[in-house]
Amino acid sequence: MPSLPTSPLTPRQWGLFAALLVPPVLTLVLATPRPWVAVSYFLTMSVASYGLYAYDKQRAQTGKWRIPESRLHLFSLLGGWPGAYLAQRRFRHKTAKTLFQAVFWIIVAGYQLVSVDGLLGWPLLGGVGK
């Protein structure tokens, strides 16, 4: 089995990652009733997403069946976007695919929007379902 090519994240990539984590983590800790449950869930989804990217990259190198891009996006949408971000940079996987990246960053932007809304007391989404 071939080893995965890896690339360390640059300080800029780590900085962006940290900045993107601040609103969601603060929202989970400050605006959810059981922050440890939410943090555990998102951590699990991130680890799973990272693993899917690693597996897909390995399959791509050997010319075998690949994980559908829609599944990678689904894991990001379900909370695994931090793991997906790290895997994309670490394995240099899916970073050159413009449409894939556009969808990924829309998912990340959605998490940022919801997080900021939560930190502000849910003025936008708090009225949903009322």
C-alpha cells in the first residue's frame, strides 16, 4: 500500500484554521445547553472526515474506486469541515478542483454565519419555527 504524500500546513493555513474555529467553538461552549456533547460530535465528525479524505487520496493513487465527492461534502456539512480542511491541506487532496472547493467553502461560510448568529443570541435563526 503506497504511503500518502503529506505536506505540513503553513503558518498561514494554521492561522486561517484557528480563526475559522473560533466562532463555532465559542458558540458550542456559550450558546448550547450541552457543549461537551456538541464538541464531541463535531470532533468525531472531523476525525471521520479527515479519515475519508486520507482513504480517498490513497485510493486515487492506486487507481481504485473512489469516495464520491458528494459524500466528502456530506461529512463536511454534518460538522466535519475542520477535519476536511486539515486533510485537504495535509494530503494536497481536492484543492485544485474549483467547484469542489466552492462547495466546501460555502459549507464553511454557513457554519461561520450560524456561529456568529448564535453568539449574537440567534437574531436570524432564533425566529425559525416560531
